[in-house]
Amino acid sequence: MNKLYVFLIASFLFLNGCAATTMYRGVFKEDSFSHIKEFNVDKEILFISLIEVLCLRQFTIISDDEEKGVVLAKRVFLKDKTNYNLNIQGKIIRENENKYMLSINTVEAVETVKGMKRVLKREKLINDKKFYEKFFSEIENSIKKRTK
């Protein structure tokens, strides 16, 4: 009988410990919106400016859909036998007639090469405010060129 109690208590602690890793709660604790900016410009101009800046910064456009306002892009940095992949998703959301919100999310994936295989070491969401400020500044400059 004692073994049964020990087993039940150990099982309860194990399962309770597993349930404690609720990372999803962190979604609403983050107050950083540095990856979002509003623009008072036509959607087409904003979309073209986003594509232009990504291309100028040597990102490869993986896919783009102007109607949906979505761009996926990637840039790879190689160092020794490690790939540093920056994956960007840009999403344009209509706020009103000529006001759009641009959300840019960037994930850095680090891969190592072992033989003929790539092994993912880690992925990290980029929350660097200066990184996004520079992106938005270049997008604003591109918009200015197009709206003169």
C-alpha cells in the first residue's frame, strides 16, 4: 500500500510539474509594440516600400501577396559551419481608408551543419527596438520617394 501512495504522489508531482510550463501566458505579458507602426499612405505604396527595403537589405523574398498584405522574407548569414537565418514576416492591416498598420515579426534561427545535415540549434524572436526603428525609418524614406 505504501508503494501505491509513493507512486501516486510521485505521479502527481511529475504531472503538476509538467503543467507548470505554461509559456502561452507570456503572450499577454509582453508590452513591446516596437515591431508595429502605422502609416498614412495607400496600401500599394506601403507594400512596395516594404518589398524594396527588404531587397535593399539583401533579403530573399520567399512569398508575397499584395492583396492579403503579407510578405515573407529570409536572409542567411554564414559563419564557419553555422547558418544564422533571419526570417521576417510583414503584415499590412487596414485601419481605415488611408491608414494602415505594418507589423514586422523577425525570428532568428541558428543552424549548424553536421555532415550533410543542418541541425537547428535555437530560434529566437527578435525584440530589438532599434532594429525595427531602422526598418521603419527606411520604409518611411521609400514612401517619401514615391509620394513626392
